[in-house]
Amino acid sequence: MNNGDDSTTGAAATTPSSCYMDINLHLAWYYSPGALRVEDIEPVEVCGTSLSAFTTAVKPVTNVTFHLVNPGTSLSSIFLPRFTAKLLKAPIANVIFDGVSTGFKAASLVQPTTMTIMNTATFGPISVSLSAFESVPALTFLNVDPRLSIIDGAGRNLSALSITADCSTRLNVNNVPTTPTNCLTTAPPPTLAPTKKPTDSNDAKAPQPSASMVVPSGASDAGASTGLIVGLVLAGVVVLGLVLVYFWLRRKRTQQASKDPEFSSYYSEPPATPEAPALSAVVVEPPSSSDIEAPRKPTLLLKLKARPELAPYWLESLEGVAITPVYGQTFTCKLGSSTVALTGLSYADATHDDRAKFVAAFREIADLSCDAITRVIGISLTKFQMRLAIATEYMDELSVRSVLQKQTVELPRSTRLQMCDDVTQGVWYLQTQTPRGYAGVVDPLRVLVNSAHRCKLDAAALMAPTYVFKKYPGPSLGLGLAPYAAPEVLRRDANLDRRAADMYALGVLCAEILTRTRPFDALYAAEGFLGGDMRLLRAATDGTSMPAPFEVATLEAHTSVEGVALLRRCWNVRPSQRPSIDEVAEYFARDFDDSSVTL
């Protein structure tokens, strides 16, 4: 009976709930008071709310839950500035990851008090990095792989860390075997009750065989002897046949291996060593010494694929694949039904130092996890030219320069803004989420584009400076890339502020994308790529004043007054006057479909 006290029901009825669907990232955000829920599947209900309207509806929350079905979902996509600055506002007490395999360190952007990771057992072992957490959260693990590691590169004492996990978990904290603080015991499956032991009393009588079951002992012994003899003869014939087939196959395999002597010593699998014959009742003459070959040394292929730093990423399917040259050290090939890009090192011709640097650079890019950087798929030794090749995501529209120069390609303003946002997110990730701390690859040749006109930084280009393909690295003159190098980079100043140099390049490239006009267009039209590059190099070295890369009037025709001011600050000749990556990321992260926002 209702006595007029509808406070609870009324509050529930008037409580604002909202939903937002990010089409590009395939993420659905649901809000209800005090909690956010994120799912990487298509929402059942319609999420027509814009990001701006959704942000207005969302109030500070204390709980965030991520239900992630697709193991390929990148947490770095969820924790983009557009979301962290507007939706995931610290402090958030509890963060739950339900079904995600990697990238937990991205949660540090919201600095939770407790973090729960659950239902990841099917994804294999996980490792949680706490380096970016200012205050280490309490951790709970439910239904995860028993191989669990927790690391903290900040060098803090984690002895007081609260960890809740199954008692069977093989937990390592900073490479030290550790017992969970709170041990959960999984109940064993029910078992059948044991069979009751028979009593020894005289009342328990064993059944006696009837007369029809009794067999004369003489007949039994004769039948057993005959069966034993027949069995031994048949076994001997079978074993002899198997031994003969074994030696025939071994000879055939040896003959086939010798057909390609030029390559077998480097690449092919070594022949199997002879196995000892099984014990049997048949005596077989041992093979002669001429029939037994000494085991070969491990081949280059086997040595490489067994190296601990390469084994987890090794792609056996690439070992014998046909590859197609594209340009320089870049090739393509088919991996299953997909095309991948290959960046390779001619292993036989490379020095020991080059090989070591190539492998070290691969390890630096292998685990990058950002939707705005091409994904590293793995590494392998290809038979063609003995190349140690890194397979990365193939971008079918090639570079930004090739797309912008195709006048037949329509690029609506919203698409160009999205391209700028993509590049900005890649730079933001490298500057804030990696030990590298900067990008250094922001130019129209090393920013790649796919058929959906989404931009990604080339992961292979990020192998520099650990490994470079040319002997004397530096600005590439004659390619028209000098406009994207800050004056201090062209001068090769000592103690460069790499992040400030990124902002210079980012401002120039974003202006080029928005206007579809090359920087210093008049200069390069008059003097060509080499002449234009040399003019900019001399100006940076001599301190000669140069015009801005773009005219203000050109920029104003394609972006707002705020955008013009931001881009012009990016290419300021004084590094300290350039904006931060967070400022640029916030600008381009605005909702492009919201008519109330003018970019």
C-alpha cells in the first residue's frame, strides 16, 4: 500500500540514463547514476546520443565496468583523451575489466582504488604493469590464467600490495614468487562416493562357479601355449616390416635433403637422427656405419625461432612465402587471406651489430598497442634473400601524401578532421604511454592510410633510432620532408626537445591534411623537392627568416580561429612556445558530428 512516500520510486523514474555509441571504435558507453559501463559489441538499444550530449548527461561516477568480448579490443582506444577528459574523471574508486587480455596499464589514467580483472583465462597468461599508477590499487583476479605476473618499474616496495586470487595462481610480483594476500579456494568438482569395502565376516560369501563354467586344466594349458606362439610370430613379422619401412623412408629423406645444398645448411630442417629400434622378440641386424649420418648442427632458422626474444612472435607461415618488393626495405606478402607489410633485414649480408640492433628495435615496437599505430603481427625468416622480416598491418591506401595528392579521392571535412585526430592520438600514445617518450615519425610518408581513410603511424619507422636502414641517419633531403622538421632538428642541435619537435611536425601535417595543400607550396613549386629542402636547411642553419608553412587566409578557409591559432603555435620557431600534445588532442577529440561545435 502506498502512503504517498514515493521518494525511491520517483528518484528511479527521474534518474537520467544515457547511451553513446562510438562507431569508429565499436564501443558502446552506458551511463546510470554512479556507474559507467563500456561494451565492445553492438548495443541492443539505439545509441543516437552525440558525445557532447552524452558528456553533459554523465555525472561523476565511482564505478566503471568494461565488458569486452573481443580480445583484439585495444584499451588505449578506450582511454583516449576524448573519454578520459570527459567521462572517466578521477577519482574513480572501482574499475572492473571483464574479459580483456592486455593493456591494463591504460587504467592508470583514472587511478582506481581497486581494480578487478576477471574472465581472461582463455586469453592465456597476463601481466599487469603498475608503473603508471600513482597510488597502487588493490587487485582482484577472478577466472584468470594461473600464470600471473605483476611488475612495477617505479621501484616501489609492493610488499603491502593487496592481491586477491585463486590459491593455485603462480603469482610473480617483480619477478619474485609470491602468495596472494587473499587466497580464494576453488571448490573441487563433486566425486562419486567410494565403493563400500566388503566385510570380512562369514556372512559375506563369494559366488562359486557352476559346473558349466569349469574348464579342464589340460585343455586350458594347450590353448594358452598355441596362442602365445602365434602371437610372437605375428609380432615379429610386424616389427620387421616396420624396421624395413623406417630405413626406406630415411634413405628417401636423405636424398631429398641433398637436392638443395646451397640453402639447406642455412634454412632447411636438419634430418631426424636415427632412433633406437624397439625391443622385440625378433633380432634385427644393426645398420652399418655408412647408413648412419652424424646429426647436423642447428640451422639458422632453428636458432632464430628458438631465441627467447623472438619465439613468442615467430610466424612459421611466413618462412616459405613469396614476397613482393614495394620500395627500399619494404615488401608485402600474403598471410592467410590478408596482405601484410614486411620490413626486412638481409641477414646473410648484415653485420653482427646490425643484426643485434634490428632485433632490439623489433622488441621496442612488438608490444605497441594503439589503434593509431600499425599493428606488429610477428617476425620470421623468409626464404627469399634470407630476410629476417617483421610483419605489420598493411595500409592499402599507402601514405598520407599519396591520398592527399589524388584529386579524385573525396575527403569531406569531417574525414580530414578525423585523420588529424588519428595522427594526434598516435603521437599522444608515444609521448605519454611508452618509454620512448616521443614519436619522431610525423610526416606524410610515414603516416599511412587505409581504405576507410583512417591514419596510423608506421610502426616499422619507429625502429629508429635503435635501428636505421641507412648508414648516416638524418633529414632526408630531396623527398620534400624538410617542412616537417623543426628548425632545431634541421640544425641537429644537441639536447633536442623531441616532444616539442613532434608538435612542430604535427602542426604542419594537420594543416596540410585540412587544406590539402603542401607546406611552402610556392617554394617547392619553384625549386622542386631538393631545392626546397636545401632552402629550408640553409634558413635553419643561418637563422634566415622564412615565411610560415601556410598562409593564414588558407587556414581560415578550413578551420576556426581557434584552430588557426593552435596550428600556428605548433610551428613556432621557439620550442618552448609550442602547445602540448594534450592541448592538441583535446582540440581534435571534439565530436565532429555535433553541429554546435565549430572546428
